[in-house]
Amino acid sequence: MSDSSSPRAAVVATREPEGAALLRSLTPLLTEWLPRQRWFAGKGRPVSGFALVAATELLPCTSGAAPGLLHLLVRARQPGGPEQTHPVPADCYQLLLGVRDALPPPLAGSLIGHPADGPLAGRTVYEALHDPRLAAVLLERLRSPGRLGPLLFQRERGTTIPQGLPPRPLSVEQSNSSVVYGDSHILKLFRRVSPGVNPDLELPLALARAGSDRVPAPAAWFEARPGERPGEGGEAGEPMTLGVLQPFLPGTSDGWQLALGSLASHGDFSGSARALGRAIAEVHTTLAQALPVTALGRRQLEFIASGMNERLEAAAAAVPALRPYRGKLHTVFDAVAGLGRGGRSWSAQRIHGDLHLGQALCAGDDGRWSVIDFEGEPARPIAERRRPQPVVRDIAGILRSFDYAACQHARSSPGEAGWAREWSERNRDAYCSGYADASGSDPRDEDVLLRAYETDKAVYEVLYEARHRPAWLAIPMSAVQRLADT
């Protein structure tokens, strides 16, 4: 595929006046529609305008019965709150817009609006992923690698991507959007994008090329290089990962649902927990072989502890319930810096970065675990997410997840609180034992660093629940109390 294969490809990106007119006509619609999307990160702040980074016609948006498909990268301008003393960088969002003269009834819920002027005046603009005809276009572009304006579609050598797979969008995600094609592939689209290779492409690709079968291997992906076409983005040519196509794993269940099922049935989950520990150890070992490993000395450990303390102060300022524990929690974090000053060091490597039971899938037939979603915490910059870190950060994420599942069960069945705590401890131990079996290193031996990362995760959870699910605040607060008293 090349630009010449579609005469109107990227017409908006290459003709600036038309691009400016398009964005101006869409601005009233996007200002209303974008903040309502689950993946929009700037909730609570008004949108004052947009800047066009790139625009590409994947299908011509001419009048007629056939739908058009417009790919946009736009920056949402949002003024900062009164507590912010410096400008906040505008987030860049990936939008896929369908264009029709009129929407068929099945797509009525996907309506974005009708531009009053500009190149699409009088047309109907809607969310394209809900249109099977348009979602199928993305799969075909990925099946046929090539360049289309600022977009570059790539395919892993030796992969097979069937033609004509029926698409269906998933509706359960928050920070991204996904489309399942048939029962064989899933396309994850990153909605908030930034320059740099997304870890959710980089790490699974490195693992697959190193021979790991613990991750669905990327089959194809696409990226934008808007800096190669001068415009208002200023990305200096660094690619922005937009989407990754991977094998879909039907017949699997995520660890979170399995854990809740075990709690509800009073089942023994320790065998699965131990197997999960082995799986995570295998992933860490392969990542250490495939990508650089470094050492964390005094300066790096002091930096890690300082970041944990800063996040604690920010969370305590927003959540009064956290304030009585600040002193003891600071002690947990300061212990890491203290070991660094005493000459202790730790190895650091690429890790998952946002690991919990929901990111692990278990096959029902053989109980084998796979790991997904290597994106890391989407709210953090890509450069930070790509930084080597101690493996105990991932381990702490799973330990918190076991504790979370047990506390949630205890909330719904108060009479079983004691049993739920025993379930959590049993599976936390089994998970660490499985990790030690496969890696030769027991994470419980790194108690100071492990406790610090588990505490840091609990502080994050306190802030999250206070903002989004106040009724759940007691769950991470129980962990804060336990960790403060350790």
C-alpha cells in the first residue's frame, strides 16, 4: 500500500486550509462529544479548543451511499486548574470518524453530530468503530502493510491474518478501545497517544521474538509520524503507536474473575496462584534476556523513595482518611532510600508496569496463564513507563490484587471476613512460591522494597477510590492500616 493507491489519502493533512476548515467545523461537535467518552483523560476541565496534528482519509468522505472513514489526531486544549502553576501539555487523541449522508438505525447510538460548515457540511459524523464496514477497513490496512499519509501500517513477518473476519467492538475498556475480529484477532486502539513506542507493542514483540508463549504475539500494528509532515504537533518525527493487532484468546478467563469465583465458592485457588507466579517469573526472565538490565544504586533508590513520598503527600492532601498514616508510610518509603545509602543496590529491567489479576488470562482446558496489556499506567508518560524497574513492582501489583479480591468478598459477605483474609494470605504465599520456583529468587526475601511498592500501590488505590468509587475506599484503607503497622 502506498499513498498513490488512494488519490484522496491524507488530503486533509496535505492541504492545510482544508484541514483547518475541517477542524473548525468539527470543534463544536468534538467539544461536546469527547469529554463524554470513557477514555477521555481530561475530565473535570473544560475543553477550550483543538489543534490538528494529522488527518487522513482511510476511505474517501465524498457524498453518496458509501461511508467515508476519517482518521484524526487532535490535541485537546484544556486550561489548568487554579492549583497549577505552569501550562499543562495538551493531550493528543486518536479519533476514527465515520461520515455518511444519513445514519442507518443500528448506528444511531454512535452519532457525534452534523457539521454546519466546512468540508463535511450537512453530512453525518459518527464513531466509526461501531460500523462493521469501517472497522473492517482497519483490518484490511493491517493485512496490507504500507504508508498512507502520516500513517504507517506494519505486519510481523510470518504472521497469518485471515481476510473478511467480522468485527465487533468491545465495550468494557476505559483508556483504550478494542475490536475483536472473528474469534482469532483483537485490535487495541490507543486513544490518548504520545511520541514514543508504546510498551504494549514493544514488550510483547520482544517477548514473542525471544520465543515466549506467555503473551499474544503482535501480528500487525500501525503508527503515526506526523513530525515528518510539518504541522501543529511538533512531534519532531518520533513515531506514535496507534494500535496493535494480536491473537484473540477465546475460552480464557481473567484472574480477577477466577479469584472472585474461588472466594464465592470457598474454592482452593493456591494451585492457580502458584502457576501464575511461575508465569510472571518466566515473563520477567525473558524480558531480562531480550532487553537491557541496569542496576539501581543510591541515587536511583533515593529517587524512587522520593517519588513514593510525593505521591503519598498528594494523595493525603486529597483524602483526609490517609493523613493519620502519613508518618508510618513515609517510614516505609524512607527505608528504601536508607538501604541505598547503606550501599544496597537492586537490579532493574523492563516489567509489565501495571500488573494485576485482570491482566492475566487463564485457559480453561489446561490452566495455563497468559499475560496481556503491557501498556503500563496510561496516565504516566511513555518515557517513564519504558524505564527499567525492579521486578517486585509487578509482584506487588498481584499481591494487592489478591488482597483486593478478598476485601471485596468480605464487604459482600461480612461473616466471612476472616476466611477471606486467610484466602488472601494463602494465595499471596503460593504466588510468591511459584515465582521463586521459576526464577530462583523469592520476592519475599526483598521485604523492604516489596513492602514499599505494595504501599505505593495502596496509596494510589486510595486516591482512585476516593475520586471514582468512594464506597470502595475502605478496601485500600485496610491495606494502608496493615502496611503502616508492619
